[in-house]
Amino acid sequence: ELFLQYKGEIIPRSFRGGFVFLSYLVSCIGAVLTLELLNRRTSRNGLSNYLILVSAAVSMGGISIWCMHFVGNYAIILGNGEPELRIDYANRFSALSFFLPVIVILAAFVAIGARYKVSGWRICCGGVLAGGGICGMHYLGNASMSNYDCIYDKGYIAGAVVIAVVDSITALSLFFMCRASWKNSWQKRLISANLLAGAASGMHWVAAVGTNYRLKYTNGNPQHRQNQGILIVIFLLFPVALFMAGSIIYATRVRRRNASKSQQIILAAAIFDGMGRILVNPDGLLPSEKITDTYAVKSEGETFGIAHPLFHWMFQVSRDWNCVVGMVDGMAKRLARLPKGIPDTKIRLIDDEGKLIEDYDTIFRELFCVAAMNLAAKLKEKLVDIGILWDEILATGADELPRKLNYSTGNVLKRGIRRFGRAQGLRAMLHQGHGRGSLMFLVRYLEHSHDVNQLEAAGFRFAEPHQVCSIIGSRMKIKTRDLQGKLRNMATLAAGNVVLDRGVHLGFFGVKAHVGSFGFDVMVKKGARNLIPTMPIPLERLESWQMDVIRRLGKMDVALLFQNLEALKKLSPREVLFASQLSDALQCLRAWIDDPVFDEAVLTCRVVQVPCRARVGFSSESCTMIALCVMMPIHAGAGSPRCEFIPLNFYKIHQMAYKNSPHLATFTRNVHRELSPTIN
């Protein structure tokens, strides 16, 4: 009866508002997943990046466009909503309409690329392809209607195409511009996803308003067809729901892990490319590995810092990883056999009596080496290529102890030390494990582009330090005001630029007693802690007669030096030239340091040889240093912003631990002598 009534006629149509909203919601879900996946893509190469690219295309083409289209078509009421007038689809055309947008969207994402520099023409090409894929799927999907002929209004077709293309270009531009500038917060991704969903959904409904349906035959099995379509949509949406739920859980765990890491001793990788960009993961964080939960102090007043012998050992090991690369697997096996805590299965460095376990220092060294190995594995690199240890330790964590800790500490004091260990164990527990952590860095400079491509293919990105500095600082809870300056210092050290040039230099060796403990501090250049303040003298080397002049000037303070150098200018031409060169260097160094204590320094009679930049073909070379020395007051600070103080014992390590240093061979033998018996 319905067939006879409407055969060959235009069927009246209307829309269900609930399904219209549902179709947009489905499209938005697919778009959110698409952009989240694209945000994880780091390179054109690498299996993981290929999978991300295909998954993003399926999410956009299959869910945001295809599922939206068929959910939206359920909103169309033909006639008075009789089941026999429902739309029937041809399976072959329906399947083809699924693969068409997926393939076109895949081409769009390939056209846009994975680089971080935004290319306007690439985004326009990608937007046009995406808009074309949306339109193509819509009209191919309509062509799969077997019981209706569709009649289109050309004006609505043009409007739908414009909406699809313009919205796609706008959404992709916003997303990739925010991604390139590392301002791609989830709120901005959500805005981009809504725009992208608006392109698909807006095009669909503009085109639907301009479409009329002429009946060819009635639907013989409407309920079966409807159930089949709903099942397909649910089948596609179910993994999306799982992925999004998993992403939320993963993000929560990452935040908690970062908060926990900020109270631990952590080893991070700071890798720089030739353009000064730094390696980060897709979230903008540095790759890192935990060494241990805390450093257990052995005596009152002990702290883990750059003056600590363990840090000196790690600093030298990182200059020649070959000395431990053959033992790291044995270290990991030995650590796996150590006693662990019952609740968290962490290695116990303190026994039930509150005492440090046997060979604590050796175990700490092994923990460092294993953490470096795990960090190298995360980067898909060899241990020998992971980089060298930076010469600073940054503090991380909360500024204040949380209430929970204060309460638990009170319980420890109320119940007595016996239950939790003796006083030594309590100090070890409270020293660093709550509220304060330590962050060390392995720094590396990439000279070749294929190294950059390899790391990008492994799932990492390179970003300008100023773009990710705030992300790194806030999420890793780094307690330093000038993190960007610290990153610049790391890049300088990694590139090997912190070294003297060949020739003769005048240096200032200022030391003072360390406040609060034994030992001395030495003044060094800020950001170049292996160098004391120096000024070059335009000489390749010192001749014997020049050495005689230095010896005659020995033990004179700066004022006397200037007087005697003026007297030298009245002698032979060569002495006049040398006196002028030395006087100029002295004057420049005085201005550079800009501290009154400089005038109290005296010239040493002996010159020293220090490491310098080697020429091509030479493994190592040294330059000549003429030194001014002074013992500074204990409370003296660095008067110049260009200078700072570091422990003298660490400065000595710095002078021995350089590339191709003969001291490293001796250190390697000591490492094998120390660690081989414990591992074997």
C-alpha cells in the first residue's frame, strides 16, 4: 500500500533532534581520538609512527566521518516514520564508502607531514583532501541507498563543500600551529576536534537539507538492517572508548609518576641537535629513569651533591662508558637478587635495624649504571652513546613537607625509633625521600642528521628549549629559577665548547674555605665549571726568557705587577711587547671578574699545562696557564655574575675527566678492580 502510494514520488522528510546531536557527538569523539594520535606522531619513519598514522586515518575516516554519516541518517524520518520507508543500504557500496575517507584522510595526513615547522601550503592541501574525503564519503554513502534515488540541490552541494574544506583547514591549522609552539593543551585540542567534527557534521547536515528522496521500493526487512547498522557503529566505537579510557588512566599514572619522581634521585637525558633543539617525548618531558628512591646518608651533615665521591665516580664513568659496558648486565642481575620490600618490591638499601646494607656505595654505583642502560634502551641507543654526566644536580620536589609526612614523622617519634630503625635509618628515610629529590642529566650533542631521524622514529621530538622549558620545569617539579639558562649550559657542555683554546692564558685561581664543612671552594666561570676565569694572551707558547720574566714577577700582587710591567716597557723591544701583552690581559681579566678581591691575588712563579681544544688529528693537547692565586674570605661571594663557586675536589675531577684523558685509563682499571669481584 505504501509502495503504491509513494512509488516514484518525493518522500516527505524531517529530522530527529536527538540523533542529530548524537551524530555530532560521534564525529567529535572520532576527531578527538584523531588529534590525540597525531599529537603522538613524531616522524615519518618508524613502525610506531606508521601505526599512529593509519590509526588516525581510520579514526577520522571511519568514526568521525563514516559512523557520523550513518548515525546521522537514522535522524532522517521519511514519510510518517513507517518502517517500510526506512533507508536500505547496499553492503558493497557501504563498505566502499568506509574505505574511501580512510584512504583520502591518510593521504591528507601524509601531505601535512610530521615536521614541527608549520607549512601553510601543506595544511591547505591536507585540509582540501580532508574536506574532499568528507564530501566523497557523504555522496558515496548516499549512493549506497538501494531503495531511494537521491535528488540534490546544487547550491547546497556547493555550501557543503565549502564548509567541509574551510572547517578542515581551520581545525588542522589551529592544531598544528599549537603543536609546533608546544601550546597544544587538551583544551585547544578539544577546540580543534570540535572544528574538525563541525566540518564533517556541518557538511553532512547542509547536504542533507538539500537532498530529496524518491522511493524505488519499500524496505522488506527494516528492523534487521537497522540493528545491523547499529552493531557496526558500536563495534567501531567500542575500541575508541577503551582507548580514551586508557589514555585518561595513563595520563593520571604519568602525573603521579612524575610527582613521585620529583622526590627521588633521577637520571634524565638532555640531547641536543645541531640547531640547539632538545629531545623530549610527545608530552614535552625529558626521557628519564629512576636511580633510587633516596640517598641514605651515613653521617650527620652529609648530602648528595657535586662534592660527593659517588658523584665524582659517576661523572668519570660517563666520560668513558666502555669501562662498565661489559658489566652492566651483571650489575642488573646482582641488583635483582638483593632483598626487596614486601609492599612495593623496591630494593632495600636500609635493613630492619636501620643500618645501611653491605656494599652500599657499590650498589649505588650499580644502580646508576643500570639506570643509564635503561635510559639508553628507552631511546633505542647504545650505552656508550647515551652522553656524559652534566656537572650540576638540580633539586626537585615540593617546597614543604606534606601533612601526611608530618603526621607519619610524629608517629615515628611517638612510637620510638626501634620499630622503624635506629637514628641512622630515620635520617636516611627523611633526608631526601619526602619533599626533595635530585635530578642529574646525561647530555649529548647530535652531529649528524641521521641520529636526529633515528630518535624521532623512536617516538621522540625535538623542540626549542624556550618552548618546553615551562613544561619540563612544572611537571618534573624542578626547583630552579633559570631552567632555560641551565639547558643552555647543558647544550654548551654537550657540544664540547667549554674548553680553552690553544696558546697562553692568564688565569685567576681564587679559593675559599667551604662554609659548614671541611674542604675548599674555587671560583669558576658560570656555565663552564671546568674553567677558572681566564684571559688569552696572544702567544702560542712561552719562551725561556719569558719564563724568566714570570719568575721575576712571582709573588707580586696586582698593583705591583702593573708597576713592574710598566718598568719592563722601557727595556728591549721584545720585553716591551711581552709586558704590553701581559698588562693588557691582566687589565681585561680584572674588568671581567669585576671584584675587589682580584687586586689581592699574587702571581705564581710556576706555569701549568691544562687541557685545551685539540687540533684535527690530535687526540688531546694542552695549553699554558699563568695563574694569579688568592685565598678569599670564607663568606666571600662571587662578585661578578659571570662567576660562581664549586667544590675544589670536584674541580680537580673536572680537570682529569675530559675526552682522551690519560687519567681515564687509570680510572677504568680501578673500576674493574672494584666491581668485577662483586659481579662475578
